[in-house]
Amino acid sequence: MSRLLVTGRQKLSGETYVQGAKNSALPILAATILTKGENVIYNCPELSDVEASLGILRYLGCDVRRSGQTLLVKADDVKNYEIPDVLMRKTRSSIVFLGAVLARTGRAKLSFPGGCEIGPRPIDLHLKALREMGAVIKEKHGYLDCYASSGLKGTRVALSFPSVGATEDIMIAACLAKGTTTITNAAQEPEICDLADFLNKCGAKIYGAGEGVVVIDGVTALNSTAHTIIADRIVAATLMSCAATTGSEILLKGAVASHLASIITVFEDSDCKIKISDKGIRFSAPERLSTMHTVRTMPYPGFPTDAQAPLLAASCVANGTSVFVENIFENRYRHISELIRMGASIKAEGRVAVVEGVESLYGASVEAVDLRGAASLVVAALGAEGESEISGIKYLERGYENFEVVLSELGADIKKI
Ligand code: UD1
């Protein structure tokens, strides 16, 4: 099993391109199932979660080829409607294949999805919406058996929570439905807009993506297109956290400042300087961060739950006490016990974590148990005195492409063994 060896306290400097967004790539890959012809998808990161989606596409009958960050996907020969358990379990976002496969074939049979253990991750909102669109869904023996033999029908879907995955699933399914689908209380994340851009380029009629109400007029067929995945705002936030914990200055090329507004505010409040230009985002941290005050995770445009772990790690060495309130997932503080091994002073109860900044963390042997928690351990290790060994990096590799290479190029002392 691979591990990361990190010797902390090295300054970072220079510039790096922020990789393409995993959370855009996954639904866009699922959406290719609806299209005819060859799609060219640029800036698609090489990650285990992306590979899992490609595995599903191939199983369904798609022709998939990769050349570096570019993917060629052709779904003309899709006939299969069943996704085996072993493929579904590899990633949580495999559930967005439900709407796509159902819309394409009128039938879908798949098991409940897997993904990181960060709390209960129900799919009731997906199922309720698809049923409202006319799907017959039977749940038995851990499988979902779904039919829409005469196609899905446009309808009004009111989400009780702006779920990212449910919004994407419904948007994809609605593209080929008969009539108009209106989603209220839709998720507004930038990845929703990226998915809508991709689908609209293929001939879909999606209006209002990125707002609370999304309207989709069904069409009879979708073409293929060429599309570039947006930069990953959570990777950008993690790199900022790495610079923050080492008192460094770096340039994040390709990062989109408007997608990072709630994160930039937190860093500015803790005395980091951020300059936005055509080149990207220049991030400059003080020798020691000031407190982050209170950070509450919320649906976009609020502070993202995925950035909580890396920023919490940076706050461990801030001058003062920071408070984090996790409102999206219940079990998202699993990195805290490992950060405490490195000398952090954190008390967590329920949704709240109180971090009393210490002057320095020290290197330790720590283990990652989920994706963003793994990133937080890298952030902490970079700022810690001495050497850390991080195991469980398969979690990191779900969402960060060659992260140790990116960080070494910026000057970090980090290697994979
Ligand atoms: C997506 C992101 C993930 C991010 C999360 C929140 C992808 C591939 N993953 O996950 O990185 O952390 O958004 O920004 O894009 N919920 C229900 N019923 C449902 C669906 C969701 O109760 O049917 C609840 C979840 O348990 C959770 C909340 O809604 O408490 C948010 O989940 P959701 O927005 O759906 O997250 P994902 O799409 O799984």
C-alpha cells in the first residue's frame, strides 16, 4: 500500500495549474450516455473516481478512449441497462447514471452507490423525482429495478434540499423527457452549470442552471460535443490551505475566483492576501494565520463542505480559536483524531468543531479514511515540524491528481512510497 512521506515547514512558491473538477467530470461522463456521436472532453483529471465512471460507461457499451487529460466518449452502441454492484460501489456519484441510463434505454437496474463514509448518503430525492417523472422503481435485495418503457415525462420537481447529485440526475433525465421539467430548490454549484453547458452544447434546452429554479424542455435527441471541464474549486481551496499552513505565496492558474468566493473571504479574514488576475489567483499567506472565526458549511454559494477539512487543518496553526459548523454531512470530522496526533488542539461535538490554534504541529504517522480528510492530513503535514507518514492515500487519489507531484513542483518535500 502506498503512503506519503512529508517533511514539513518547507515554503511553497511558484505557480501551478489547478486540475479539472472531479465533481463536473463525473456527471458529464454519465450524461454522455444520452448523446449520439463522439464527445471530446478536455481537462478531465486522471482519478480513481473518474476511472470508476469510465468503467461503468464501458460496461454499458460506450467506446471510451483517453489521451492525457482528454477523453473521447461515444455512446452510440449503448444497449445494456444494468450496472453491476462491483462498479456501483466504487463511487457515490455512480447514482447519476440512474437518470441517464433510464432516459436512454427506458430501463435501469443498479445497486445502491458506494463512496466515502462521511455520513448517511440517502438517494430518496433522486428516486422521488424520477418517480414523479413517470419511472416505476422497485427496490429489492439492495437493487433498484427501474422502468420507463414509454419514456419519462416532464413535471414539477420540488427538492426538499438542494442536493447536488439529485439536481444533476433530474437535469440529465429531463433532457430527453416529454415536455418541460421544472426543478425548484435546485442546487446552484458551479458543477451544475458545467453539466448544463455540456448538455446545452449537445442540443439540450436547460435554462436557469446555477439558480434556484432550473427549467428543462425535453428534446428528442442529443448530439455530441467538445467540452472543457472547469477548474476544481476544492483542489484550489486545498492548495490555498497548503500555502496558508506554510506561510507561502503561490499562483493558482485556471482557478475561477467567483467559484471560490466563500473560501477567499475566510482566508482574507485570516490575513491572507488574494489577487485575482487573468493569470489566475495569487495567494499569499502571512507567517502565521489569524483565526478563521466561524466557518459554516452550506449549499453553494455558501462555504462548501468539501473545503471544511483542508481549511480546518490550516486553522490548527492559526493565532486564535476557529469554529467550524458542518451542516451538510454528519460524519465529516473523521480527520480530527489524526490531526490531534499531530499536536492539534480540537474539540468536536456533533456538527461543531472548535480549533484552538497552536504554534506548530509536529510530524506523525497518520491514516486517511476519506477523500477530503486525506487532503487535510497533507495540509497539516506540510506545516508540521519534522516528518509525517500518511497512509490511506487511495482516498486522496479519488479526487487529487498526482498531488504529491504538484506539491513537490511548488517546493514541498513530499514523496509517495
Ligand atoms: C456532491 C459532491 C460532494 C459534495 C456534496 C455536497 C459530487 C460527485 N459530489 O455529493 O463532493 O460534498 O455534493 O456539496 O458532486 N441527501 C438526501 N437525499 C438525497 C440526496 C442527498 O438526504 O437523495 C442529503 C445528503 O445526505 C447530504 C445532503 O443531502 O446530507 C447533500 O448531499 P448532495 O448534495 O446530494 O451530495 P452529493 O451529490 O452526494
